[in-house]
Amino acid sequence: MEREDEIELARQLIAEEPKAFDRFVEHFRAKIFHYSWLMCGHREDAEEVAQETLLKVFENFGQLHEPERIRPWVFRIAKNACLMKRRKSVFAPNAELSLDELMPAREQRGGQFKIQIADWSRIPEDQLLQSELKDSLETAIGELPEVYRSVILLRDVEELSTKEAAQILDLSEDVVKTRLHRARLAVRKKLDEHLRGATVPGGRSEGG
Amino acid sequence: MDPHQPSERCKETFAVLSDYLNLDLPPEACREVEAHLEGCSPCVEFAESLRKTVELCRRYKPTELPLPLGDSAREQLREAYQRMLTASKTARP
């Protein structure tokens, strides 16, 4: 669902339009569940976060003065609910990602320096969703340290703005930008390793 | 200079690529990145892989979905929604 549709849905919810409640719950429950599942790593926790968030959304709806802010507002509540569940994070510790380590390695081939990189140009845009790549993407995001994972989920998966992500996470916009870049580079590196190591339809399978 | 040699410009470009892809770079810095990309095919290739990574994240739809909402959980939400509507009517002049 696009953001404009969510905003419309929020307005319909206030106006008590039939089906608005069911559609709102169905849409945001799945969205919050997904974010929390990738943040908490546990299905049960993610379902609890989704329920607790929706309850808080209805309880505090009066504080949302602009329906335009529905998506970041819901995510702010979800992020706080996730923090309460952090007791058993199964993912990587909060290590810093270093830029140097995320730069592609260079090698000399035919007297020229080249970077070691998979042939991304041969993956057609419409194959970006093929399941193998999708699994690798999910793993790559899941393996990111938490502080990077939350930023890439809000900015690139949920397509919130830098300012909105900064407000949700209580960070400066500069920190969001820095973390987003490193998160993207780390995910890119994992996908590149996958592409170089596996046979990809439409890609090359040289395996290094 | 061999354009495939790793250079300071490559490193500088690498450091700002996300800002460049997000159209967040000031015009002058943007022109510098574009000037560098004109002559450096490894950086172009790298930038393309990063762009596709972002595209992949944007198109990503979750594998895991929540279980269907149970009756008591739905009832709890519906009650909260009713309270929300009552409160909003009370608040209106």
C-alpha cells in the first residue's frame, strides 16, 4: 500500500467508514510484524509487538494531528515496543561497520586493477525479486548489527525519509545517513558474495 | 593515470555514494561524483550494484507473515478503536 493510500485509510478510520478498521488492522499489523520480526528475530515477539503497537495506535490516535504522518507515527510506536522485547536478540552484536572493510577488494587482471564484483548488470530489474536473491537479502539484513538494521528497514524497505527515520530512532539526520550508507554497503557485499558464488538465472556463475 | 588504479577519488566517491543515489549531495559535490564516474568504470560498476541493492530493498516483500489475528486480539483492538472514536467525538467542539 502506498503512503497516500495509508493516509486516506487513516482519514477513513476517523470517519468511521465501514471496513476501514479491518483494512487498517490488516495492513499495519503485517507491516509492524515484518519490521519487528527482522528487529527482534522471534515470531512470538513480533506478533506481540504488532498487537501492542496497534492498541497504542488506537489509544493515542488523538495525538496524531496530521494523518500525513501515519506511517512514521506508527513506526515510532512499533520501535518503542520492539525495544521492550530486546531481551533475547538473536542477531549480531552492535559492532561498528567500517567503510574500509566494505570497499570491494581489488585485483590485478591483464595489467589493470579491477574490483572484485559480481556481474550485477546482467540481473534484469524484474528478477530482483527471485527467491534466492530474496533469501540472501533477508539473511543480509538479519545479520546487520541492530543499529544499522533499523535504519535500512525504515529508510529503504519502508521508504521513510531521513528526517522521519531520525525522529523515530532518536538520532540526528547525519547519523541516519552514515548508518544507512554502511548498512547498504554491507548488504551489497553479502549479495555480491551470493551472486559470485551461486548460479543466478541471467547472471554469470563464475564462482570467483 | 591508469583509471583502474584505486585512487583517492575512488575512495571519496565510495564514501558518498548513498548520498549521491539519494540525491542528497549538494550540486558541487554531485558534479564531482559524476565527473569521477565518467572516467572510472569500476566505480560505475560498484555504484550500479549499490543502486540495485537499494532497489531490491524497496521491492522486498516479507516471507514471514503474522498468523491470522485471533478473535480475542481482534476484539481487544476493536474496543480500543471504539474508545478512540468516543474520545474524538468528545474532543470535537
